[in-house]
Amino acid sequence: MPSAPVEAVIALSIVFVAAEILRTRQGREGITAQAPWIVAFTFGLLHGHIPAALLFFNAGVEAGQLMFVSAVLAFVALARCFLVPPPHWAVFVPPYAIGSIAMLS
């Protein structure tokens, strides 16, 4: 399968996750909460063409996520040292940023 359409669908899946995060933060339940197995199965189909490629892809994604989460946790720990409460709208910034970046890719 050509890589361009697959990459576009993967980017759209990230936009979908960002939209689900926003729905949850607004108090609405999305399909991820109602039927998580459908979402996991669909995302698995997007990535699961060749087992070895899938294994290394997932290992790379997991390593990248661990590095990102570590950096975010370090930032949050530093921010808490200053004891400055974030504004109420700050909880919406990450999902909007994730969705915007995915739409650009």
C-alpha cells in the first residue's frame, strides 16, 4: 500500500484521539469510552501490515512516548516547584495542540 495515504490516515487517527480527549474534558462520552475495542482494533489495522515492521514501529513509538512523558513529567515537577496554578482553560491546550499538529502532517 502506498505510504502517503497510510500516513494521512494515521494523522487523522491522531486528530480523532485529540477530539476524543476534548469530548471527555467537556463531560461528553465518545466512542473511545463506549467501545474501546473498536478503536484499538481499527488503529491496529492501520499499523499492522508486516509483523516485523509492526514490532519495530511499536517499539519506536513506545520509546518516543516514554521520552516525551518523561520530559512532560519533569516539566510538571518544575512547574509545581513554583506553585503557580494554571488557568482553567489550560486543560484544553494539549488536545488542541495535538489535533492541530496532526492536521498539519
